[in-house]
Amino acid sequence: MRTIAQTQTMIIQDSDTQKTIFRVLVCALIILSLCYVYFIGSITFNVLARKSLEINKREVANRVGGLELEYLALASSINAKFGQEIGFVDAKETIFARRIQDRVALR
């Protein structure tokens, strides 16, 4: 009789253990599934953000190239004639300041 009682107790404990293990495995599966969905979503959004940044980078590079061409065109049009048209005049008398080298400053 005692053997039958021990066997029934072991079956009951084994059943509880199986339920506990099953619940742990189901919870782990749910958590891992959520992590998987999060990481796949994160990767997808990062790829889209990167493509958007590359498009913006190309647009900015094109704009900079256009501005450089505009600058070069304007820089080549600046000459002495253009300076005279906007009011600049040639310097008639130039004065240079010289520094005397034989004095030493002490601190």
C-alpha cells in the first residue's frame, strides 16, 4: 500500500514539474518571439532611415556642386574692370610701414 501511495505522489509531483517546465518554456518562447519581432522591426527601420540619409546626402552633394560652379563663375568674372565699375580706384601712392629690428622687447 505504501508503494502505491509513493507512486501516486511521484506522479502528482512529476505532473506539477511538467506543468512548471511547460509554462517556463511557453513564457520563454513568447519573450524570444517578441525580441525577434523587435529586432526585425529595428533592422527594417534602420535600413529605411539609412536610405533616406543617403538620398539627403546626394541632394546636398548636388547642391554643393552647383554652388561651387556658381562660385567659380562669379570668381572668374572679378577683375580690374569690374572693380572700377563698382567704384574701386587704383592706389596712387602706397605707404609702407617698417619695423625697426634693432630694439628688443623685454618682459
